[in-house]
Amino acid sequence: MKLRAILMTVLVAAAMAMPALAQDLPLLSADATVGPRDVLDIRVLEDQTMSGRVTVGDNGQIILSNIGKVAVAGLSAAQIETKLKSLAEAYLTKATVSVQIVEFASKPISVVGAVMKPGRIGATSSTTLIQAITEAGGLAAGHGSEIYVLRTARNGLSEQLSINVDDLMVKGNPDLNIPLAPNDLVNIPIDPPITIYVMGEVMRPGKAQFHRSQNPTLLQAIADAGGPTDRASKRVIVKRNVDGKQKTFTLNYRDIIRGKTEDVVLADNDTIILEEALF
């Protein structure tokens, strides 16, 4: 097998990476429908006994005083308002009804990837991205630099938004702390660190740390070590474990710099030795 083929195939790309992302997400639809275990806030101006928070039963019904059981599963807040108004006006001259869906337990938000407690959380009408990450235990070690939010519109098409972790969590850009919608998927890809050992005729021999998504190359690793010394030759030795056996490859550093040879992507625990020139 050719050297380049061996070197390029050993490094495995991060499995959680997601494709190119759209710049905006569709807003939460006003006709989002309710399901079992969702929580509604109901207000009837003319009859306070009907006002309060109720949970939709597993049978898709709620129970209200003076009305009894009302099937609401599959209805939007506006449709529930219309239905309750009609039922209430059977005994009231006029009914002013407002309904708000305060928790979408039937359509939870999923938080996956590099968080402490990946899984599903209940969606509310005010759940934000930071709240969802916090409820999932916060970011875990080895998280990548991007957060991806996937949302499915009512037409069945999915759109995605990419948000930089530091801009959101460190710099605290409030515009990035977006409100989430029922059934949103929040993915923080895992991006583990990799270590490259750079030895020989470099200014700062030792370990070079990168993230896997950076796909560090030979030139980047040598630059991270301060670059070559005046005594460095053009020969670079790369040592790599392949299937439990150490393989040694010899490359021409100067040819890579000049573009005559393609730069090489490195793998975790590779050792680079820049040899001394023989004058």
C-alpha cells in the first residue's frame, strides 16, 4: 500500500459531525398541537373555577369544572380556546378563554453528544438553548467547538443551525441563546483531543495537542513545536501504530513546504522526528 494511502486512512473522522447548516430555523408554529402529559395554562375570565394549569391525560383529555372531560390531543392552543369557549358558553352568557401550552412533555427536546446527561428534557414555551444544555448536566469534556440545533418544520423538512460554543457559553452572546421548540434536537459533537509527539531538531520538542476535527498535519505539528532548528535536515521520520504494530515512514520536509509533496494528516500518538542535517 502506498505511504499516502496508509497515512490518510488511519485517521477516522469524528462520527458525530453534521452536514452544512442553514442560517436560520423556522419559528415555533402557532398551531403546534398538544399530546398526553402536556401542561396547559387555561384562563376563563368569567369563571375562575375553570382557570389554572391542567395536564393532558394519557387518554388525550383534560378535566375542567362545570364542563367535565374535554378531548384536546391533536389540537393547537387556538383550537382548544375555541372548543372551550363553545362549551363554556353553554352555561355562560359569554366566555373569554385563553390557552397557553406551557410544557410539551409529549414532544421533548433531545440533547445528545458531549453533555453530562444526554437524553430528553421537557420542552416549555420558554426553554432556551442554554437551559436545555444546563438541564442535560452541562457540557462534558471533549466537546467540540460547535452546537447544532436540528428542527423539523411542519412540511417535514429539517433545518439546522450551527452555534459556536465559546460565543454562547463564554462570551455570552444573548442572540445565540435561541428559544427551542418541541422535538428540537440539540447535538454537541464529541471532539476528543489527540497528542502528537514532535522530537529532534525543532525549537520546542515535546507534545503537541490538537482536536481530532482539526485534522492536524505534519507542517502544523512542526510549527506548533516552534519550527525547525538551523541544524534540521529535510528528512522527517513518522512513527505510527497500525494494527498494533509500529510503522515507520520517511518524508521530505522541504518537498512538503514547496508543495511538491502533499502534507500528511496525523493520527493520535504519532511521533515525528525531524532529523539533524549532516554537514
